Amino acid sequence: MKFCFTGLTDPGLVRTVNQDYYYTSANGRFFIVADGMGGHAGGQEASQIATEAIKTHLQENWESNTASDELMEQAFDRANEAILLDQQKHPERADMGTTTVTIMFRQDRLWFAHVGDSRIYRFRGSKLEQITDDHTWVARAMKAGDLTPEQARSHPWRHVLSQCLGRKDLQKVEIEATDVQAGDCFLLCTDGLTEEVSDTTIASYLQSGLAYEEVAQKLIDSAKDNGGRDNITVVIVGVA
């Protein structure tokens, strides 16, 4: 498989610090996006610690015989442990945490894992599909039938996470695999994008035929045009 990819982050129009962090593997093996918990001391550090821990574990163990799902689980566990250790060393950052999404192309499959409300989308043909489920209170309420999508979009608790990295009680990380086809495009993003830009608009940019660098910039510009109330990060990965 051959890959074309780009990443871009922006603080947005309201926040003075960018607590998002991302990584794009030069050889196209894996990609990471993290969103430090807004409003908490250390969010910027948490997202960077998690990203670096996942990157390091995947790089160091890529050629091992470890099954891909186990490798990904180990990487997320290391990230959680690294944040917890930093919390112990810096009590002023005891409440820090981060969402994280990661995709990994290994053994001719796409493996993906996520914690929190950063998202992974797959654009195939002309269809945009969110392949992760948000770990939020409102997502649970929607699944239970207690909220409609329209109600969830403006609910005051829509940012309340049910899971994030940086917690002793972290639940088992959700790791899945999916097939990959030539022409597929994957978007990893923080909620600074999805809070401001609809899926329909995201799809329209992904199918525009523009270079991925231009698409990433237009997505961020669109989020800022609609308020830019949070940090915005996008990573776009195309498969040839």
C-alpha cells in the first residue's frame, strides 16, 4: 500500500494554548491525534506524553511477533501509565488527561484504537463514515435512546467524557480492524473540528479533489469561520 497524508493543527480563535498534539509516521505506518483535556492544568502535556508514548512503543516493537491488536493495546497502556507517572511527579497536573485516536497499517489491515471523543472517519467512494464511537455522556444517552442527535449536539453535557487517558480506572481500550481499499481516505480529528463543521461539509472537502494539505487547511478555516471555540487538529491519510 502507498499512502499520501498530511496533518495540521490550529489553536482556534478563543484559546491561547493549543492542547492538541499529533504525529504522522514518515513511512505511513501509523498516525496519532490527541486532545488534552481543556480547562485542566497539564492538558498540553498530557496530549504530548500520550502521543510520544504510543509512537515510541509502536516504533520499538513494530517488527516483533506481537499481534497487532495486542501491540496497540500495549501502546495505549504505556501512554496511560506515562501520564499517571507525570501526575505523580507534578501534583499541579493531577487532573490532566487526553483523548487519543490512532490508526495503524500493519499486516495488510487497518487497526484503529480510540479513547475519548476525538474521532476517526473513513471516506470511501462518496460516503463518509465515523468508525469510532464517542466516549461521552451524550453518546451513551443517544445509544440508550434518551437523546436525539439534534438534542445531543447542543446538550450542555456533550463535552463530558466517559473515558480518557490519564486515569487509574481506564477501561479496556477499544481496538478494531477493518479492510483497506485503494482510494480510501481516513480522517483523524479532535472535537474542535466536529463541534463546528458538519459531516456533510467534511465529506464535501474530502471529495473535492484538492491536495490533502489544502483540504486540511480548508477544514480548519471552516471550523474557525463557525466560531473556532476550541483547538482544531486534522490528520488526513489517503490510500493508493
